[in-house]
Amino acid sequence: MIMINNEPTAYTPIFLGTTQHSLRLSLEILIMVGMKLNDEIIETYNVTVSAIELGQLPNIGSEIAIDEITGSELSGFKAELKQSDAQMQKTASTELEKLVDLKNVGRYQLLKGKNIMTQDLNAPELTNDNLILMRQLLGLTQQELATALDISRKTVTRLENGEQKISDKFVDKLLVAYPDFAESIEVQFDWVSLTFPDLTSKQVIDDVLRLQDNLFLERPTSQNFYTREMAFAGEKNIYIQDFAPVKNPETQAMDQKFGTTLYLTGKGTRLFEKALLEQSMNWHDFFAKARLYRGHLTRLDIAINDKWGLLDMNELVKAVQEKRFWSKSKSYAVHGNVDDGWTVDFGKSPFVIRAYDKHKEQANKGYDTDVKTRVELELHQDKAEYVLDEWLNNGEKLVNITFDILYSYLWFTNGKIEDQQLKSDTVRDEIETTVEPMPAWSLLTALGQKMKFVREPKKQSVERIEKWVLHSVVPSLAVLKKTGHWHEIIEAINSVELSAEHQKLVEANLVNAITQAKSVLHQGNINFDKEKEKYDEETAEFEKKANLPF
């Protein structure tokens, strides 16, 4: 029994994974919970829970001790759990740290110096303008920065005037004095698609993902030329599409066509990271394993999360409108507005660089995030495989590759770029040496080389339909009834043709009703034969009226 907004339900809450957009050690974390009834996940909730109350991260698919869920889609949901002992609290902290570490693909460290990076990364050095911007973003005077770093104000002045080079030693001091600074920019996967030519969806679940089969809803699909879809908790966060078995008319045997595609959306990658933790794997291990099954990437999105507020989307959009940018791609587009958030795309498939207001995007969906602006690299087919090859086979660090691509393909400036500069054979070098860069963009790409890669349609059910009708449709039906239109509504209900999926819901619900009724008869020590005869008559009458095909 679990209370949902003060209403008791018969659901059993099931843990489905962690869903925050950038994992961090926190007293509160965001998890996905499935509501199970009669072995069916009826609906899911993304809820904020206390890490202390949670005790430890349960295994995916296991029951979770939630007493109550309150909130709404607009403001978000919170869950109340039973208190745990001190040992369990310690375990929760350890599990969260492990979940961060598996990211390797863990926490990002900024400004650590070239000793942990390759020497030939294609990215700019930190400049005096970058330092000035960092100090301003930290809200410090020159004297306050000097005091915190135990250096003289004269040294800070010389660094900001460009009279003295910014050393790795200075950077290390900055990180020690302002540890939160090192966590302000993160890199993570935000979409992963893998195609397996020799596997079925069930084999992907069992052998590649190693998740429980009963956590996936099977349903028909016509997307991407496939005929079957397996969706984790009935939602398109982690889902696999393949070909449903068909009967061979000659042999009457069920033939299974091989070939399937796995999709991990942004939320899906977060959910799957908990599964990786349970398997003592990180993303590097997972991709290496996928290749053993001849899996190849069809899409890979790498997100750079700005939790600092370094990038201002209003400034980026203004720079685009004023043509104060250079991109290898001639294609670009601006979407959105000031209130709902801007999005700017550079390029087209198979490679797009996208910058957008992540905080506003999530707020519009009813969620909260500490990510302010996000820059994404969306790579398809060969572009995605190239990144994976460099990471798995050539020993390159993923962050090196990410920022090398970003710096090489896109650059923003403060000054105007003249037409003749765009016609130069060495256009990028010409612009970078003659036009003042945008400080925020320059700083982002400079910080990148110092980083280390650490690292929703819902399933339909009778209960979900009923809940939606009661909350959203009944008031309108009452109006129609009071105004004399009720007869037309009844006729429409009686004559509507149900889809295959809706028909399956009717059949499944009737089977559940029969099973529950028989269980009640047994438990009540009722004369079963007599009651069964009566029950069968009522059931037959119901089936006749419902015109069911069984």
C-alpha cells in the first residue's frame, strides 16, 4: 500500500534507476519509480528522495520502501521513505560515490594541467581575459582573489594584464581555494543508439544490457521498419526495436528475423548507469562489450553541461544574429525565445553542434536541474563510430576528443567578422588571430582541455486511462450530458473500433478481473462450484456485450 497525493493505492513501488541529468553527491537525488499492480507496471514517477532515508540504492527491479508520493508533473514529485540505520546511510553514500566513479565516466576535474592530458589537443590556452572573466563570475576583487590564493595583488594584476603567463601551479591553487569551481562544467552521454545485426531484442536485454525481462513492455511498432518494441517500464527511455516472430505458412514454425537497435535517451543513459554500477562496469567497458556482439553506433550525443552560468544563451543568439561566429558548417538555425529558452543548431546530420538553455527546457517540463546551459555534439553513423574508435582503440581521452571537435568546428567572437576573412584559405587562423574572441566561449574551450572524463510516451493501461478520464474528461462529459448531447457520446463509444493495443488492454483487464474474482471466492471459503456457475454466466454475458474475440 502506498499513498499518492493522500490517496491510498494498491501499487507496489519498484526501483527503476537514477535519473538526474548530472549525478552529484547530494542529500537529495532523483530516481525513477514504477508502480506495479498484478505484475504490470501501471505508471512511473520521477521522484526526489532523501539519500539518507533511502539508505542504499536498490537493485533495478526490486521493491523500494516508499510510504508516500506527493507533488505534480508541474512542480515535481517527492517521496517519503522509512528511516534507515547508520550503516545503511553509510552504504548510500558509498553507492552514490561508486555511481559517480563508473563514469571514468565519475566527476570531472577542471584546470588540472597538461600533465594529465595529451600535449597536442587542439584547444586554446587560458588567457588573461579568461582569468578576468573567471574572477568576475566568482564575484571577487583582485585583492580577494590574491588573498585566497596566497599571492600578491600585484601578481594578479600582472596575470590579468597579460604580463605574466598563467601557470599550472596557479591553476592548482585556484582549484584548492574554490573546489566548487572544479564541478561547474561536466561532460556526459545524452543519447546512445546501437544496432546489433545478429541479435533479437530479448538477447540485447539478457546479454548486452543484462536487465530483467519483466521490466520491459512488449508492444507492436512500425518505426524504423521494425515490428516490435521492448520498452523499459513502458517508457521510451531505454527501449529496443526489432522484428516480432511470424509464423511460416509452409512449416507453421515461428520464424525470427535478426537485427535490432537499442536506444538510450538522455534519461535512459542516467537510468542505465545504475545498471552498469550493479554490473561493476563503466561506459568504456559497456561499449567494448557491445562491439563483441558486433554492435555499432548509429547515434552518440555528448553533452557539455554548464552549471556555472558561463554561457549566456541570449549572448550566443545575439552573436549568431550579428554573424559574430565561424562554423565549419554553413547551416545554422535559431529556435525558441527569451521566455522559454533559446536553441541554436549548427550543421545537419550526421553532425550537429547544439547549444540551448537546459534550465528553462527542464522547467517547462516540470523538472529542476542545476545545469544552466548545455552544448551538445550530436554524431551519427561514421561520425559516432570515429569518436568511439578514438576512445576504445587509440587511447584518446573522451574529453580530449569532445573539446577538440568543439574548438575545431565552432568559434564565437566579440568583434565583427569581415566577408574577406571568411574567404581566406586559412579562415579559422585568420579569424582567431585578428578578431577578439567571445570571452565566455574562449574560456569554455580553454577549460575543456583541462577536464577529465568522469564518467516520454508512457505505457497505456486501463487504470491510467480511467485516471485521465476522471481528471480531464468527466467535467466535459457532464456539460454534454446536461446540454442533451449524451446520446451521441454513448453511440460513439459503442461504435468506435479499438486499436490492437487497446483491444489487448481490454483482454488483459478482463483476465485480471476473472483471476481476482476467483481468488476472492477461494479466500472466502465460498461454495466454489455454485459461485463459479453464477460467475461464468455473468462473464459470458459481459463478453457477449463487449463483443470480445475470445
